[in-house]
Amino acid sequence: MTKFVTRFMKDESGATAIEYGLIASLIAVVIITAVTAVGTKLSGQFNNISGKIN
């Protein structure tokens, strides 16, 4: 039983997968935030142009 616990404590493959998952989710949040900000500015520009045309 102690060999199993020792081997389990030394195994870092699960921790590495979790770290990669956290990094990927952080990148996804940054991309979503950037796309939302650009979309809002672009929508404002189209509304501004539309107002000038009418």
C-alpha cells in the first residue's frame, strides 16, 4: 500500500494536464474578451456610419 501511495504522490502527469487545461481556459477567456471588445467597437462604428448616411 505504501508503494502505491508513494508512486501516486510522485506521479505528476495529472497535474501537468490540469495546468495545460488552466492555461488553455485562460487563453480562451482572453480571446473572448478581445473579440467582444472589438465587436462592440465595430458595431459602434457601423452605427456611426449608418447615422451619417441617413
